[in-house]
Amino acid sequence: MLTPSGHPYLQLPAPQITRRDAYVWPRPEGKPVGRPMVHEDGVLSAEFSQDGKLLATSGEDNFGTRWDPETGRQFWPKLAHDNQVAHIHFSHDGRWLATSSSDFTVKVWETATRRLLVPATAHPTNVFDAVFLADDRALMTYSWDRLRRILDLT
């Protein structure tokens, strides 16, 4: 196909904003390990557990998901929210996962049981991030209203 000026025209599909899959790429080999870890929509963040045995991802599909990074096998059930999950973080000891979401909530989950540890904590706006403080006894959240909040986990 040619454009009106006679130059070739290439029609490309709509650009993909965020990839739906995540891969583990070891440095020496330069090839992905295991299968792709696929969300139903874009992957927004990823984090390894301290021991490297788990990988957690968050996505535009409203879920946080845990994976075996060597095989790409997904652990069920997924960690559900009512809107996009912006970030997911392991506690320093690996016992908990925190998910922050555009549904205005933060949730803390037990890694081993996938049980919701703390009821969803509501914020007045989208929660951009939630990170465990050094002793894992508190969680600092950061929402789109630029406020930081501390959630006591004791």
C-alpha cells in the first residue's frame, strides 16, 4: 500500500501501553527462564520474595498474583481488588504481601495461606503504593492525594 505521496505505508496495530506478561531474565544466559507469567491485562509491578522462591506481580486486571519464578506456575487464588493493583510488596520476612489499588484500598495478605490478614483499609483516593517498614509492624501507604499514612499491623 502506498501513501498519496508514493511512500510505503505500514499499518501497525494499536500500541500496547503495558505488557500483559512478565519474564524472569537471568543475567548470564540472557534468555527468559520458565514460561511467561501472564495477567489478563497489563503488568504494573513485580517483586521477588527475600529468599527468591516467589515472585509477586500486580496488574491492570485487578489482581495481585504469586508465581514460582523458575517455572512460571501461578499460585491460586489470586489476590483480588475491585480495580487495578498498582503495586505489590513482600514484607521483609516474606510472611505477608501488601497490595495497593485504584479501588482506594490497601490489603495485607498472608503469603502462605493467601488469607486476608487485615481488612481492606480505605483511602479517599487511589492508593499508589504500600511498603512495609523495616520491622514489618507497620505499613506506609502513599495515595494520589499525596498523603502518606501509617497502618499499624500489630
